Amino acid sequence: MAKQRMGTRERLELVDKSLQARLKRVRKRFLPIMQTGLASGLAYYLAHDVAGHPRPFFAPITVVIIVGMTGGDRVSKSVDMALGCILGVLVGDLIFYRLGAGGWQIAVIVAGSLLIASFFSSSVLINNQAAIGAILIATIMPPGAEVTGIDRTVDAFIGCVVALATIALIPQAPMASARAEVSKVMGIMSSVLDDVAKGLRHGDAEIIDEALEIIRGSQTGIDDLASAVKSGEEASRVSPFLWGTRRYINSLARVIPPVDNAVRTSRVLARRARVLVEDNDACSPQQVEILDTLAHVCLEISEVYDVNSRVAQANVIPECVNQLRGAAQNAGMSALPEDAVLSAYAVLAQTRSLIVDLLMVCGMSRESAVAALAPTSSTPRFEPESFDLD
């Protein structure tokens, strides 16, 4: 009975977590949904009641496509969509509308439209819109019909203008998703480094294997981070309400390369750690302690970006830098065991690279980050710095 009650409690906790995740996703999507709904209705009104088009279906469709785009390319893609509509109308009206509808006719229309559009532009969106326009004109929108190709082009222009105006006048929080992605990636790195340290401490390759599985799936988070930052940069250019955030957005954009490098470095570090353990070799306790420090720093950075508090950032980041600089001083050749094997050297080298990456995530230049390391060369490129950890 006790096991049954425990199982029920666990199931209820899982259901509660699932509901919380769904509610969080709905709250996150609420503003984009309202943007899309209001803009679609306005685009339809302008095309139907103002422009007088009887069935302006493409005006709201264009709004949905443009407002729903991610990656910071909505302005250029809206222009591509409008140009594709014009090209599709011209190609359909002048060349293909007499072919009619049928299997071979559609094949000729699509292939011909794509070839012609490719001659004018390499944009996939322009090419696809040209083909769609030619198909519509050749089938359900021939010249002389109630809905013409010219109407469709005007509807596309209306949709593009309304979508861009919506992005400018009802902007989303430009960096909310980017901060969330940084927090998620740094949290993953903290977990991975913690597992690698445990695996090295206990000589358990399975723990490191689990860490490798986690870190291998983290590239999607990096791609999402880059896309979110690009969207934020675009929003700050388009919306006058966000012009004051450009400096902050630019500073966040500079975080992407070192975060990406840190993830890649952690991946290589975990692989070398697994080799070390599989060979029944060991690194020094000092190396493991450095990895524990890096895992803690990654967790601190993750929490800073999660709460989005400038006060927390001003207090936590300097402390993280101090911890990293202490780790950098300890990550010299003296950290290796006396009977160190190649993999132990490789783990140390990757640890030093990761320290540099994390210092850059905290805002330091590469030169200053490298200079913080204990020198391993008699002729270092950057003069090693001396500092008081207190």
C-alpha cells in the first residue's frame, strides 16, 4: 500500500509539472498569438473593405507567415514574399494561365516558374511564392475571374505592411527568449561538468557517458540562442519602443560565440575524460576540483540569466569571474598527477580552454581571459597577470 501511495504521489507530481509546463508555454506564446490574430484581422479588413477585394485570403496568410517567422529575417523575408507574388503574377498571367489544370500542366507550371524565378533571385521564398502564384493563376484565379493575380499581389503587400507595423508597434520582449536559451545551455553545461567530475572522481565511465548524451543534444539550444538574438536585434531596429535596448542586445549577442565555444569544449573534455576512465587511468584531485568549480560557475550564470535581474548580474558575475580566475591560476602544469598520461594532459588542456570561454561569457576579452591562466609556456603570447583573489 505504501508503494502504491508513493506511486500515485509521483504520478500527481508529474501531472502537475506537465500542467505547469503547458501553462508556461501558453503564457510565453500569448503575446505572439494576440499579435498574429489582431494583425490578421486588420489585414483582412484593409484588403476586403478598403481595397474592395472580394476574397482577400492572402492578406491574413501573409501576416501569419511573417509574424510567425523567427531568426531575425522577417523584414527581408516580407520583401521577398512581396517580390515573389509580383513575379508569380507576371509569370502566371503572361505564360502559364492558358495551360489549364492537370497533372502535366502543374508539373510544367511549377518547374517553369521556379526556373524563371531562379534567374532573378536565389531566395527560396521568392522562388516558392512565384510558383504558388503561377499555380493559382493557372487554376483557380485566371485572368477575368472574380479574384485576379493583381488582387493577390496587392493583398500580399497589405499583409506585409500590416505584419511589419505590428512587429514595430506591438513588440515582444526582444531578449526574453535569448536569455532563456542562455540559461538553459549554461544549466546543461553545469550538469554535464558535474557528471564529468563525478565520473573522474569515482572512475565511473557510465556517468560520463550520460553527460556526453546530454551535451551532444545541446547544439539545438545554441542554434535557438543565435536565432533569438537575431530576432531581438531585428525588433530593436524596427520598433521605436526598443531603440533604447540596442546596447543591451548587442552585449548579449557577444555572448553567443563564447557560449558556443564553451559547449564544444565541454563536449571534447567529456570525451577525453571518458577515455581516461576507460583506460583505468586517473587525473589529480585538483583537476576534479577545478571541474567542480566550473560546474558551479555555470549554474550561477544560468540562474542570473533565468531571473533577468541586473542587480543579480552585477553581484553574481564579478564573483563568477573571481572564481574562474582562481581556477585559472590552479590549472597549471602542477595540477597534473606525477604519473600523468596523455588523456590527463588533454583534460587539463580542455579545462583551461573552458575557463577562457567562461571568462568571455562573463564579459572579459580573450586577451584578458588567456592572461588569467597559469602559464604553461616560457614564452606566453599574453603576459600572465597577477591578482589578489581576495
